[in-house]
Amino acid sequence: MERFVKKKEITDYYEYAQEWISCGAPVKSILRILGLKKSTYYRKKKCQCQEKQTKFNNHSYIPGYSYNNKNQKVNDVVIQKYISEIRADEFGRHYGYKKITSVLNRKYSLIINKKKVYRLMNAMGVLKERTERVRKYKRICKNHKVSNSNQLWEMDTKYIFIAGTREVAYLTSIIDVFDRSVIAYDFSLSADTSAAKRVTIMALYNRKIKGCVNGLTLRTDNGSQFIAHKFEELCIKEKIIHERIPVRSPNYNAHIESYHRYLQDECLTGKMFLTFEEADDVIERYVNGYNTRRVHSAIDYRTPEEFYNLKNCNFKNKLVISV
């Protein structure tokens, strides 16, 4: 019983001390007057901070609000509902808090910063776990100052297994380094020179620069389809500068490699294709969504199609990428 009373008295003294200290009274003087030890006071203060943090993590906190463009208050509960709607999308479920913030600002007209979105997503328990990556020294093969579309393209091939027929299909794609658009791709059962040529010609037609490439550089690895004489002849004929990266240096083709990683994580993982046609339909749908619906942080949190179409965008005119 004495122990209980003593603990209660310490709690009361701590509350009294907190009242005076919050009003600006010196800590040492208040603790001396109340006869409360420093170690006891700060231990109690630490325990209360931990209790508050636990309550916050358990979602038992008072929701706040933010404003929209019409200066109207929007409750945090409503904002969390918006976040759930964004994450329900095929591409939105892979977004981090920064991309979620961009969508909230543009689509829902909210005036909200990324720190608050981080807190709300943390309270919802939907933050993506970040995996630590080992940083490696990366050399630059050739420095390019890319300030517009159709200056530097990257091309590579990805292998996709068709379980139903036990065949390996090959996806050859070209991405524009500046606007991140997947300009053209070819999905076939062979990764030969013909596939590389088809994708290149298709990309030229899609960008309407066939016959007038104006200094375009196409960067590839040293695959057999890219070092073939027929592919080199095509590049010479179309006046494309073909640049090959050093052996075992995929970091020089970082943008297309990054795209293939997104394709694997967001589209292919967990799927088993029974037919070639089924895989073709899934990839076609993903590529269309990647260009028209998926936002990218490197291009002002816009979609590749939106960014490419903004010919007079001030941000685009100022952006210079060194690769």
C-alpha cells in the first residue's frame, strides 16, 4: 500500500512540475522545491513520450485536417480515404508517399506536403519497406547532356518464361531517357537482329522522326542482336549514333534496366502465363498504363505521355539530364 501511495505522489509531483515548467519556470528550481529528483522526472517524461508514440502507432490519435484549393478544410480521415483510392489502382499500389502526395495535389486539389502524407500512410500501415542497397562506384561511359526528347534512347531485351508452352519469349524495348516513355517494343519468341530492327523502325515512326533523327543516340548492350552487321547497317542508314556500353556494365543502361525492374515487380511477379498471347496482352496493357497512367518522380511526378506532350513546359525546358 505504501508503495502505491509513493508512486501516486511521484506522479502528482511530476504533473505539478510539468505545469510550472510549461509556464516557463526553471526546471532545477521547481524540482528542488517539490523534492523531485532529476532522474525520476526525466524517466517519467521519457515514459510518457513513449506512451504517446505507442498511441500514435496504434492509430488512436486525434485526426487533423488540410486545405484544398478552395480553402476548404478536408479531414485527415477523408485524406486517408483518398490515399486508399489511389492505392487501389493497378499502378498506385506501388507508389511511395512522394508520388501519393503529387496525386493528392493534382487529382484531389489538396494543399498537403509529403511529410504529412508520410505520417498518414505510416498511421495506415501502408508505407513500403525500403530495402538498403549497396552503393557501388559507377563510371560514366560517355557524358550526354539530354535536354529534350529524341536525343538519347536506350534499348534492351528481357526474357519472359511462358509456363504453358515451356518457351522463353523475348521483350525488346526502347525508352526515351528524357521523358521516360516506352516508345516501342517487340514481343516475340526470338531475340534476333530482326526484332531489334523492327523495334527501332517502329520507334522512329511512333516519334515521327523517320528520316530526320537530328543527332539521335541509341544506346544498347553488347548482345548478339545489337552487334550484328545488319543492325549496324540500319543505324547508319537512318543516321542513328549507335553507342554500346562496356561489357558487364548495365548501369550505363540504367533507365531501360530500371523499366524492366518495374515491369518485373509490378506486372510479371506472381503471374504464370499459359500461352504466348496471354503474356502479350498483359504486357501490352502494362506498357500502355506505364506511359499514360504511371507517374515518375524524375519528370515532375507526371506520366511520360503528359510530360512529352508539354512542349512549352518551363520545367521541361530547364531540365538537363547528364548520363
